[in-house]
Amino acid sequence: MLSSQEMKKIQGYLEDGDVDTALTKIFKSLGDINRCKIFRMLAVQPRLSVSSLAKVLNISTPLASQHLKILTQNGLLTREKLGKRAYFKLKDKSPIIASILKVIN
């Protein structure tokens, strides 16, 4: 059984709802098999185009774009436009991404 002091400590830790919201979005976005694979591919190949990702995953380019949009909106990727091509990479300097990479490597 937890003491009242231990209970207060745990409750204080859980008061930051913003962290819970961010983590929920990240885990939901990585819950899709293709998005998880995209994340893992970008962990080994720092920058990939939409068409390259689509080819490797054997999915359509529009579907790959949709997955990348979700990952970008949830703060996992950044988009870089070079000419007509869009390249994606893992978001730099994110402690959450660094933690996820530790787990999958």
C-alpha cells in the first residue's frame, strides 16, 4: 500500500496533462505498422523522399504522403522541400524521439 506522501508524489507527476496528450499522439501515430516502419527507416537513413519511402514499403505515393503528414503533425518528422521533391527526416533535438530511438536500436 502506498503512503499518502507517495500518493501525492505520483499525483503531482501526473498533473502535467500536456505530456500525456503529446505522448498519446506520438503512440497513436506510431501504432500504424507503416508509420512505425517509416520512423524506423528514418532512424537508419536520415533523409528520405516520399517516393523512396513508398517504394520500400510497396505502397502508393499518396498513401506514403498521408502517413508522413500524420507523423509530421504529431511532431516526429520535419519536411524539407528541394525543388519538386519533399524529403523527410526525424525531428532534431527532441528528447522523446531520442528516447524512442534508444528503445528501438
